[in-house]
Amino acid sequence: MTDTASGETFHGPAGARQNMEGWFTPFPDANVEIVNLIAGDEWVAIEAIGRGTHTGPLHGPGGEVPPTGKSLTLPFCSTLRITAGKIVSGRDYYNLAAVMQQLGLMPEPAAATA
């Protein structure tokens, strides 16, 4: 599984667990709303919205971010390749800047002026 926003790659069941812990540790109350699910012979695409409150440490490429107590609403998309009933690869797509902005770690973009 590849997290396209962070560039991290996770391998096997242990990697899948590490990837999920990377979200459920900082957002223990997280929930996911599936908006669309499209399935083919070997591929599945999932459009979803993740929501949670940042109450645990968030580990990232730049180090650890302590809890901010702020809420996060994050639209994302995952693609999964399934062979013999098992996930063999996948990619997660989301806006990392939106995560940082909602947690107060990056300023909101300035409004465009005409």
C-alpha cells in the first residue's frame, strides 16, 4: 500500500496495520463514510470521507505532531488490487495540505482577489 501524500509504502499485513495505526492513533474516534465504491475484476476504487478529532500523536515524515484537539474532515480515495481474495497492492490519495490546515499547522490559503 502506498500513501501518495506522504510517499510512504507499507508491505504485507504488518504494513497494513502500521498504515491504519498511523491514522487511528492520532484520531482514535475516527470514522469513515464510504461515498462511492466501484469494483471491477481485480481493482476496487473507494471514495470516502474520514472524520476524527486529533487527540493522539501524529507521526509524519517531518516528525511527531502533538495532539491539537482539532477536528478533521478528510475526503480521500483508495484504489486496491485484489487477487485470490487478498489485497495485493493499493494507493491512498488525499490532500495533505488540507490535513495540516485543519489541524492549525499550516495557514489557510489566501482568498483570490479579482
